[in-house]
Amino acid sequence: MTVIATRIQALTVETTPLDDVRHILPFTDARAPLVWLRKGEGIAGVGEALRLEFTGADRIAQASAAWKQLASVCTVNDPVRMPGTGLVAFGTFAFDDESSATSVLVVPQVVIGRREGRSWITRIRHSDDSSMPSAPHPQPFGAEYRLTMLPGALTREAYKRAVAVAADRIRGGELDKVVLARDLRAHLPAESDVRRALVELALGYPQCWTYAVDGMLGSSPETLVRVHRGTLDARVLAGTSARGRDAASDHDSATDLLRSTKDREEHAVAVRSVVRALAPHTSTLETSDEPFPLKLPNLWHLATDVSGTLSDGSGSLDLVAALHPTAAVAGTPTDVALRLIRELEPFDRERYAGPVGWIGADGDGEWAIALRGAQVSASGDITAYAGCGIMGDSVPERELAETSMKFRPITEAFQ
């Protein structure tokens, strides 16, 4: 069942140009930032003009429908007309249909944006309110802090046992692939400035999408889908290896990843799931001829880029609904993989590995998969997650080591 916590209300939206704002993070709330940032460009939100909440199996489809309804009754003045201007909502969605976590679309009161050297401010108010929100001022970051992430519900040894069980099930023909995650926990003291972690992520992983929506934050390397004026693109990541200690070993690590039968099979499964989901919505759809090694500060990924032309008028959330969950974060067949995840993971993933991003009034938007991240609760409890694609020949110790690599961005951001 889908729940909309706040009824649809008409909004008035005004976007105006700004002198170049080189850093948008300081404008956000220290405890509850709204951020979408890559290579120093993106959008940051302040306050809440409207909040829509959803649960259940149709949560993304219902969010798409609610957004279209909202956009149809809003008055938008947007002379800038760039991605992220005008009416915008930040969104984060639960991974599992059965999750207790709420999926949300948050329309801020104010959005500060920067793209291609141009900056803007968008103010949003209820149409029956005559006063526009005032412009925010950048605020200095709070005091530094250091947190230690501790094992959560699934210990290192328990994770290795879960991997062994999953690999055995795959060899037995029950499924082709499953993605298993483990968790780490910490607590953020009162008055701590969450933006400090976001600064570390944005500086350390500039090629990734640094995101923060309703307490879900991180830096994701994986573009679930991006829609702009009738075109789409996505980046599929599956298959991982560690970075080398020096240039020669680093090159060897990337080469070995490209030659790895296990990783290439895992990657091919993920690419097929994305192509299969997007094909009904497109007139043309192309993928990279071969997977390529994507270099991140802490690891290598096998990557494939997908691009296409929309043929059915779908907006970005319509495509998110069609794509989620991909084989890269769940497995295949999807229904079997999800059942095994529920069996072997002793926790609710909440929004980990779910869609996170933003959508505009015309349905265009940018969405990533909420990876390399953590959920920060209102009370300050932090739960971080990292997972690996398990195949029939997976080695538990290696999969455990891979999760440790994937935890690095978020653990280092809070250290």
C-alpha cells in the first residue's frame, strides 16, 4: 500500500540566476542536508516546502504519478532552464518492497544550484502564501569529530557463512547471482555537522554522485538512469578488484579484472537486466561494446555505459520503477535473489541499494543507486552497508575483503 503523507498542494516556483556559487554545501542544513553533487556541480536544498511519502511494492510508480499530479498544478517561472532548475524534488527509496523504511520525495523551500559555470537560486512556496522564502546564507562547518564503525547485525564470520550458502545455492541451480550485504554501526553525537562527511566524500570521490536525502548519504559510482530532453543514459557497475600498491600492480589489477571469468559473468548479468528493463521504453538503445575498467580512489569496477532515445514519454521516475532492483544490487532471477537476501541478511536494508536522486517538473532527472553510503537517523544512529555480487565460484574470504573496500568511502568520511 502506498501512503502519501502530505496531500498534493499547488506551489509557486521562482528560479533566478546567481553570481557563480563555487561551493553549495555550506548553504545546507548541518544536520539534515539535501545534496546532489558531482565534480563540484549539482543542487542543494534547504527546508521542506512539501514532503511526499510512499511505502509498498508500487512505491516508485506511485511517486511518479504523484509527481506528475503535483507538477500539473504548480506555477513555475524558470528563465534559467537548466537541469535542476525550476520545480525540483530530492528522492530516496527503500530497496525492498517489504522494507519498513519510508520512501520520500522532498521539495525544498530553497534550492541553490551550479552547473557548467552557471549558478541559480530557486524559491518555492505554497501558492496561497504570498511570501517567498528568504535566501539562505552559507554557514561554517561545525567542529570536527571522529567515529569508529563497529560490526552490525552481520559479523565478518557470519557474512562469510552467508556467502558460502549463497554460492552453494547458485551451484545447485536455484539462481544465477545474488548480492549480499553486511552492515556497520556507529552513533553521531548531538550537534555534529553531517556536512563534514559530505565534504570528505565530495573531495575524495569527485567522479561519484555525492548525495544526501532524508538522512541517506554517501557517494555512489553507479548512475541508475539520467533523463534529459528525451534521451537517457545509465552506467552499470558489477565486478570489482582492489587498486594496486603502485602503478604496475594497479595496471595488473585492472587487467586481471577484465580477464576475470567470474567478474565478467557477473557484469554481463547486470547489463542484461538493465537493457531488458529499458528496451520497452526506447526507440534506440546502445551499450559499450565491451566492459571497461572504471578507476575509483579505492577500487576498480567493470563498467558498461548504456544510452538511448525515449519513445513513450517516460519520465525519470518511470524508468527508475522499471529498473529497480537491477541485478547489480539484487541478483537474478530477481524474485529468487530477493528471497535469498531476506533469508541470509538479518537486517532491513532500508534505503541502501535503492534509488536516490532528483526529479524536475518535466520528469527529467538524475538517479543513482544508493551505494557507498549510510543512513543517519534523527537520533544520530548510523548504519552503513556494503555488498558483493555472489556467483557460484565466489570465495567467502575474497567477498568479505571486497565489502571492506566498499566500506572505505563512508568509514573514512566519518573518521
